[in-house]
Amino acid sequence: FRCASEAEAEAWRQAWQATNSSVVDDCRGVLQVYSDGSIVRSKQSGFPLPYEDDGTVVWKDL
């Protein structure tokens, strides 16, 4: 699930929190993992800090 805007993403996060689901891992606001297993990714294109992508992690959006 991807949000069209940061405002929509924030509304989504608040809705999840209202259902007693809590953030169990927050990766600099880019990715949040909730206690019910849901994952919310920010529309932000990357980390605000420089990083080197060595290609060792592969994922697929469904």
C-alpha cells in the first residue's frame, strides 16, 4: 500500500494507531512496522542521509 501524499500517509498512520496497533520498528520515518504485522512506507524517495546500496537486499512490492 502506498500513500499519494505525506498527509495521506499520516492519516493512515493515525488510523492504525487508533486501532490499538503500535509501531514496533521505525526506520527513520521511511518505513514503519506495526505490531499487527502491517508495514507502512513513506512516499519519501529515500533516506535523508547518504547510504551505499550494495544490492544485497532484494524486495518486491505486491
